[in-house]
Amino acid sequence: MACTITVKNGTLENGEAEAYIARAIEKFGVEPRHIDITVQGDEVDLDYDLGARDFQRIRRITGYLVGTLDRFNNAKRAEEHDRVKHGVC
């Protein structure tokens, strides 16, 4: 994936844009699709576009907040299986 960069209100030194891409990868774990960089004197304002991200559903099951049941041991899996699920009428 190639990250595009838009610089507003100034210019960047050599390699500075690549450093911002590397920082985004380190911070978010993915390379951004686009970065808007607004230069404000000696400071910059970074606006990342990371694209669509997968949404993981989190549920409260047997007192725990979980996304999946794969980390439950057999006793917790049995407890989840035997619980009464209430519906809305």
C-alpha cells in the first residue's frame, strides 16, 4: 500500500514524511492510506486516514467482556453453553 501525503502551510525536510509514516505504522499497526500534515511554525498537525478497519463485537458473557470464546477453558465454555439467553418480546 502506498501512503499519499498532503502538506499544508509549509514544507517538510527530507525524510520527515517517511518518519511520520513509520510513526503511524508503529502507533496503529497499519500503514495509513493518506496523511494530511498541517505545518504550524515548529509544530505539525497530523491527520491520518487509516481506511476501513474490522469491527470486533464485544459481549458481556458470564461476567467477562469478550470478543470471542476461544480463550475460555472448558468450564467457562460449558457455563456459556448452559446459560439462559433472554430475548426481547
